[in-house]
Amino acid sequence: MEPIKVTAAIIIKNGKVFIAQRSKDDELSGKWEFPGGKIESGETPQQCLKRELFEEFGIETKILDYFGESIFDYGNKPIHLLSYFAEHLSGELILQVHQNYKWIESGELDKIDWAAADIELAEQLKQRLTK
């Protein structure tokens, strides 16, 4: 089965990392993730990420450099997660899809109950931020 291509945003502001908690009615309810979503047909990963962040949080962002990727098979669907650094330009964070969000210190990255596909990205980010 071909993996579903999904994007994830790495947003760092004032030294803290933005993460979001999956909604109560989601199959990964309660798990934390770097927010993003499924790439639609004809969309670049960057366009997808900008759209998803607006739809899910009502914020305008600038998508920056590619960060890294992760491939994880949840059994019923393999996910190919592509992550990019993103900058929050404007807009108040309003939860549309997630049940919660928070800004965490880099030292907390390995203490979060991550969605499985995000674990590798969290490890890569912690290594990069603690150098």
C-alpha cells in the first residue's frame, strides 16, 4: 500500500515548540503531534501545510525550510510524514480540529505522548535544538 503523504509544521516561538493534541473523536485521540495534514491532489507539501494551519488554527504562516520526514505504518494506513519549519505570522490560535495545544521547551520533547508517526521527528528536533 502506497503511504499517505502528510505534512507537519515545526513552529518555534520564543524558544518553545508548538504541538497540538488530537481530538477526542480521532482514532489517535489524546496523542500529541506537530500539526499539519494530508496533501491534496495538485498541492505541494508547503501549500498543504499553509492551508492546514489556517483551517485547523486560523493562523497565517510562512513555510520555511524542510526539516525531516518519518514513515510509519499504523496497520490500516502507512503514513509518510514530511515536516517543515514554519513561522506564525498572524492570527490568534483557535482550535478547530484539535482538543488542545501547548508550547513546550525542547527538554520536554521526549516526555510527550506522541502519535507514533511524530516520535522520530520529535527525537530529531530534540537533537537539533540541544546541540
